[in-house]
Amino acid sequence: MFLYRDDYYDAQNEDARLIDIIIANHRNGETGTIKAKWFGKYQKVMA
């Protein structure tokens, strides 16, 4: 599982609260990307 926040690399990004949760490898299951919201003040991720 990987976490990707575009605003970490691009501070001028408009969607500063969006985070991608990337499931790259899963035995006997699906892989893919989940969009979620990031609340940095509380270190919280909500899908």
C-alpha cells in the first residue's frame, strides 16, 4: 500500500486535501487506487 499526496510535490496544487491510497499488490485480491481526504492538522485520512 502506498500513499500519494500531490500537494507534497506541488505546493500550488488546488486539491491540497486529496490523497491517493494505492494498493499495488494483494494476494488473491484486486489492486487499484482509492481517493480520500487528508486532514493534516489531525493526521487523519477519511475515504
